Amino acid sequence: DHISKSFGAVRALQAITFSVQRAEIVALVGDNGAGKSTLVKIISGALTPDSGKLWLEGREVHFRRPADAIREGIETVYQHLALIEELDVADNIYLGREVTRGGWLGKVIGWLDRPQMRRSTQQAISQLHVKIPSPNRSVRRLSGGQRQAVAIGRAITWGHKLLILDEPTAALGVEETEQVLVTIEKLRDEQGLSMIVVSHNMQDVYRIADRIVVLRQGRHVATLLKQETTPQEIVAYITGAKSQAQPAEEQSAWQPSKISHN
């Protein structure tokens, strides 16, 4: 509840409260400096809030580092993707989480079980309905859309509760953007994954989001249901041309179907 964060005299976030339900896409929007990145870093464990609480499935959680959030099933795909071009798809999926073989080869030598890693990678990529020739393909040889799919595939391999996507289509062309948006929709509709999507693209936001949370100058100024708003209204809240007296946010008791980040 009421997440706040300051950097010296600058208040980056002021009493932010919002939630994400299962199988829901919440778009986090706002102009530069609105506090989106700071909020994402707090949810993903890269920053700790000065005050306020994080709740996950009805219990309070404390993240001191990204590994804490990852252990709770929260994965973040940042805009820069953090892929290593010299490695293949499978090695990027399992980077830092490599699977070793059983027996003494794995325990003593640390021999990697590459066949298992490739099978699991192929399964993860197939869920995204994106054409990637082989788990052995070097990331350097992939298109922008395919690289985004690899980053998302890595995230869903380990993150089973919440996926955070930071500007997932910012560097993509029209065709690749469509590919990524379809992937995001399928993750929600077919796998029931909860997602927070940070984006400046109002067309993308309006297409995939179930709800839109608007930040302005570190404050939560509106929560909008897609079916009850328009891209123009969203922009009006972002720019300050329109304001909401009290953001429409769930304040009821926790329900088993809700993943809450209040």
C-alpha cells in the first residue's frame, strides 16, 4: 500500500497503490519522469521503497534484490533485453540457471545438460507462436522481434506469477510489433499470465491492456478500464489536461484470484 520513493530531495513516487489480477494485462503509462521506471524497479526488487508495502497473493513480501522477486515468480524484461548475442537461444534462456547432468559429470565437473536445456527452450518458444529456427541459433542472427521473443521466453520459463515488460515494442517495426503484441495476448489468454506493460505507445496500450494505470509526476492520477476510455483520454491524463479526483482502484479484501501489488 502507498509505495513512496525519494532520491534526495526528489520524490519519485508518492503513495502509489495499484493491483494486478490473474490473467490481466495492466498498462503502466506516463510521461518521462512520471515514476514508471522507479515503480517497476521496486516491484522487481532492484530498488526498495522508502515506505509502503508490496503484496503478492494476499501476503506481504519484501524484496531486497532482484533475486528475491525472481524467487517469488516475478520476472522483468527490460527494454535493452539483456541478451548475449554470442550465445545461442538456449544458452540465453538458461543464462545463470544452467542445468547440469545427473551423476558425477554434473556434480563434480558441472557438465551442462544441453539436450534438456534445448528441449525446454523449444517448448518455451513454441508457447509464444514465434518462428525461431532452432534453440541452437545464435541470438546475433535473430531479428528484433525474435530477440524480444527470446527475452519473453526466458521470463516465462522462470516467472509464473507476474511478467513485467518494459517498452516491449519500442525498437520494433510494424510487423515485429504485431508479432510481439499477439504473443503478449496469448500469454494472457492461453496461459493465464499476469502482466504489467510499460509503454509510450497508446495504440499498443489500448489494444492489449485490460486496465491502464496513469502516473504523473510520481503520483497515481488515474486507473482506467479499457472499455470505458479512449486513447485520447489516456493522453489527457498523462499530460495533465484531465484529472481524476480519486483513482478507481480495488480497495476490497484480497481474493484468491488476485495478484496484488498494492
